[in-house]
Amino acid sequence: GHTGSAWTARRGRCGVCSTQGLSAAYYLGGDIMVMQRGRAVELGPSVSVMDNPKHPYTKLLLESIPSPDPDQRWGETAIPASELDELGAKRSIGTRSRCLFSERCPYAHDACWARRPPLYRVGDQDVACVLYADIPRNEADLTLEEVVASREPALAR
């Protein structure tokens, strides 16, 4: 499980840092937990989560970090703003029984609206996304895009 870093194991202590800055969390090292609306959506070693995010919300957060290079322009986010109004209509559905990111997720499908996903173990990460419900062990290192591509027929909205 994710109970602390090697530092914690050596010293018998654990520290918690709450931040909205993913860059700060990365440099602090150890394990990271990405939360949305008070719920964990992804956790694991900070290097794994930052280098290969499994949850679409984590990926969107990472894409929103600006580059320190003023000549590098921001790209489009995973979901165009024009689609938010269409998806926003689904917000009236109770949030207690569905994935909290389903109204903004570009990969959302019926299972996302049917129930809130538990944390699934994927390699050294845990992710609350139905895309990983039955992921074979040999696919644990796939990127989010590769997992989506492998499940494309099942993702029809």
C-alpha cells in the first residue's frame, strides 16, 4: 500500500503536505494522492503518477501546468469548452452514485454514470476509473490513451 516513502520507513515518521500545485508535490517526492471533490481519484509514487497518469482528471491537471518557456504556447485541454454545456446537462444526475469526473471526462460512458468507481490497482498506482476495471497485469504500464484505444468499442456514449 501507499503508507509512506523510504524516508518514512527509515525514520518511522510520516508527513502530509496538502497542495494544489502538482509541481510541488512532484519535487517533494514519495507518494502522491490526486483528489477531486474530496475523493481520491489516483494515488501512487509521485514519479509514476506524474509520468504516466492513469485517471483522466490527473491527466487534465497535468496538461494545465504552464511551461516556464514563454515561447511555448498552451495546447487545447482534453475536452473543448464548447462541449461543456452539453455535458453540463448531465450534472443534474445525482453525484453520489457516479464518477465525479464523468461530466467533463472525454472518455465517459454508461458505466461512469451508473456507479462511483472503486480504486483499481494498476501497477504501482491506484486509480478510480472504470477504464481499469479488468485491466490485465501486462497492461499496467500502458498510457491512458493506449488503454482507451484498447477499449474503444466499449466507450461509445
